[in-house]
Amino acid sequence: MLNSPTCDANGYSNLFSSSGSDFASLKSTGNNKAAATTANGWMVAADQFLAAYGSNIDPLVRNRLLSYFEVRAVMLVHGKKSDTRKNYASIEEIAREFHEDCKREDPKIPTWNKLPVPASSEPVAITATGKGLREIGAYGEGMVDDSLLLEKGFKNDQAIQNAKTGELYKIIALDANKKTVTCILMENTKEATASKAANAKKIQINRADLLQGVWTPYKEIKQKFCTDIRNPLDNFDYKASTIAGIVKNAIALEFTKSSEDDCVLQTAPDNKVICTKAVKKIGSFKLVGISNSISVQPIAKDVGPIWKVIGWGDDFKVVIRPCSNSIPNSDPGATRSRLEPWAPKPFIAKFWSVRETFDQAVVNCEFKPKAIEVVYFGKKLSIDVPVIVNTASISDEGDVIVLKADWQTKEPLSAAPPAQKKRKSR
């Protein structure tokens, strides 16, 4: 309690009777139950009012105003009086003084619509908004407080536009009658500048029309242009995906000319490729290293040893990764194919399973990449398609064995970063 009316010898408040009659009066059958319920409703409403409209009042002051309201309401309900405090005849009187105190702290705070209108006042004008019924003023029909206009963006020197005609005016005064605002016609609607002529057209606009959407605040939206835009074709990710697709297609065309159907992949007891018919002519048997893993990466990026370079561009390199040639442990069978026709089938290219060795006495093939030219965005790009070609005859059911070698494309000098020049010693 603030400034308790009376205290005992030890300085403790004894506002409420020690017999407990004050508390008993608040029970369901108590004499003060109805009055306390009403007072509580006003306290809650006061708190909500300040939360909605008291943002311009210091938080400590808001707490003080609410505390005064609550103490006065408690004393009124229980009939407590003190020489140091003002006595009130009703909860409405306490509420009205609370609102006046709020008004002193923030002159622009709106009228509290919970307060009863004084008998001498004219009818209260209200208007429907998107949030329900909204109070416009309690001082006369059609009156709107300045604070409500400011809340909606209507202020001095603000351009406003008629929602129907599109006419532009500028507010030059919030009239003292609380019913209208004085506006001047905008001379140049494109630049939203008001006329400076002495006889410029002025009109008074009802404040209620402003709140009801007949007029809206106008803000000129100037043209803006984005000029710092790079060519989409210079986007590396887009270029990389495009080139990767073109290279896959080019390798696929070479693959159609290969001897893939003239050999078989053995998976047990070891992994190797065996010819299914005799090959006598040198260079007539070839396997193409097709793969579903082709990527385009920046030149400086380290992609690891598993990736093989097959082409170089101005700022990128094209790399290919061997297929896994993984085979299911068991035959999928007809049942799986019938029940799961959508099941993915393994991607297998026999090129990646050919046995490699340095023993030239047993080899019958060599790595012989085929240079082809592809075009992307109108630019030419040289690609070395991975190819294995026979260098000797291969018997029927003979193993395909290739001479082990590093077949990937070497980095051209034009693609390498320029070497730094050594500084000459003086």
C-alpha cells in the first residue's frame, strides 16, 4: 500500500480489519462481492488501455498510475477513508481521474471509451474499422482526436489521395474543431509537390472520412533500377550444369560405337572383363568410359585422386568419376521386376572393370582417350573421352587387360595460373 492510512506501533499497515470482516465481505455471499467484481473489471480495462495507448508514457509512470487506480478502488469497495487521501463517490469517478492523469502525461492519448459520457456532452461518434468498433471522439459528433489521425499516418505536410478519384492533396493543418483537416491541392502529382500559389485550391476534409478509407496517406514510389546485374551465362553453377550435360551426351554418343556388347563382366571369383568373341584386328575393340558422375569444378579446387580430368576451360575443369559397377548380391529375379518395376537398376560400364597391369607380356589393350569438341554458350571445349583400345588380338573368352597408365588430360599452360616473377636483386 502507498502511504497506508494508519499503522500500528511497529509501522505495519492495518488497513484491513484484524477480524477478517473485509475478506469475508468478498466471499460469494459477501456484501462487497458485486462492487469488487465491478472494480476488478475496471482495473483490467485500465491496464489494457495503457497497454494499447500508453506507449508514450514512461513505464514507471504507467505503473504508478495503475497503482493509484487500484489502491483507490480497493478503498472505495471496502469503504476505507483517510485524511491523507481523496475520497471518491464511485468507481467511474476514480476511472475518470485516472484518465485525466494519463492525459496530463500524454496529451495525445485518446478518449477512454469505457468512461460514461457526461450528460452535457453530445452523442459519441464511432466508426467501424477492421478491428471492430473504434471510438472517434467524446466531445461532439464527428470529432476525431489528433492522436487517432497520427496513428493512421495523417499528419501535417502529409500527402493524401482520394481512393476513388485519385486526386492528391496535402494536409496543411489539423483544424482545432477536431472535425476537419485543411488541405491544399497538389500541383504536380508526379513529383507530389504542393502548389505555392496564394489562390491554390484548399478544401476541408472530414476527419471521419480519413479514418474510413475515403482518403489514404500517399507516398510516392520512385522508379528504381537494378544495374549491377551480371550476365546469367556467367553464373558458374549454371555454366557447370550445362557443360556437364553436354559432355555426358557427347560421351554417350561415343559409347554407342563401343564394343560393350562384345564382352561380359565377371563378378566372381574376381572382377574382370572377358571377350565373348575373338578379336583379331588391332583397334577394332574399344570400350568407352561412360559415367553418371561428371562434374565441372573451378580450376583451383582439389577434387581428390578418384576424379579424373577430361577437359579444361578458362576457369574450370571437367572431371569424371568411375562408376562403382556394383552388382546385387543375388539375382533380382522375375518377382522383383514384376512387383517393383520402378526399382533402379545398377549403372555399369565395363570400361571401369578392365584389369590393369604393368606387365606388357599379358596386356592386349591400352588407354587411348579420344579428343572431341563440344560447344557451350557458343564457345568450343575440347574433351578427352576415356577409351580403351585393343593393341593385340584377343581370343574368345579371353581376358581384356589394359596397360596401366595415367590417362587423364594434362592441364594446359593457358589454364594454369601465371607464375610469379622473381624480383631482381639490386
